[in-house]
Amino acid sequence: MEITEERKTKLLDELSGTLQSFIDEAALFNNQEFNSVPYPGSWTPGQCAQHIRMSASGFNDVLNGRVTDTNREPDAGVEQIKAQFLNFDLKMQSPDFVVPEEKAYDQEEMIQALKVIRENVLNSVQSLDLDKTCISFKVPGAGWFTRFEAASFVLYHTQRHVHQLKKMQKAFEEEAV
């Protein structure tokens, strides 16, 4: 089975909306909040944005990297990716290579960088054959992703962090009352 144009368009629409939602949520914080820890054990909103910046740009590189033909359904792993990332009760640990540095981040520069990444990811998904298997990066604990699965990873991973930014915003609002 191959990924139809209809499925590709649906994925593009969801990715576009989710990446824009993340950018919009990240822009809601004031400068002080952007680099403040909202609750114990949390990243700052700036660190969360940097994490998405590293992850989404990394996956865009994977999408555009070396590929091979796929010998299974190209969307076989999508439901597992979705179930894992949208289970907000599950506490997850990021791999070291996408853990953001503890520092102050420039919010405006970050928003601009995220906009560029959004456009790059959308252009890649639009122009590439999503049935191919990406072989430039093996996902820890998951193996080789097809391009469709890699784009779905960006989608659901970003949705998880939109949820996280909303939780941070709520914590700052409650602190201000």
C-alpha cells in the first residue's frame, strides 16, 4: 500500500496547524516567563521551544536524507507513535541529543527559527515520496521510520509539546493570581 495524495494532504494540514499552534503558544509568554521554570521538574518555555527546534529540524534532515524502498506498510508505526505521544499521563525522557541547554533563549529569534523549520518540514512532506524508508537515522527504541512515519512523529511530538506549553501558561497564570 502506498500513501495516497489524500492522506498526504491530511498530514500536511495537520502538520501545518500543529506547528503553527506551537509557534502561537510559544509567542504567548512574556520575556521573563519564556526563560522561567513554571513548575518543579519542568523545562522553561524557551527550552521546550529549543527542543522542538532541534527535533523538528533533525527530522527534516532525516526526511531529506538517504532512503530505501519500504518492505512493509509505510504507515505501520503511526498509531504507536500517536498513542505514545498523546498519552499525557506518560512521563517521557528525551534523548540527550535533543535535550535543550539550560540558558536564556531569545524568544523572537526562536519564533523566527520555528517559522523557518515549519516551512521546511511542510515543503519536504509536500515534495517527497512518503512511502520510502529513511536510513540516515535509526530512531532509538523504534528503528527505521518511513518518511510518513517521520512526519507523523513531528506531528504528534509537537502536539505533545503544544499541550506542555499550555500547561506552562496555566501555571504562570495561576502564579499571577
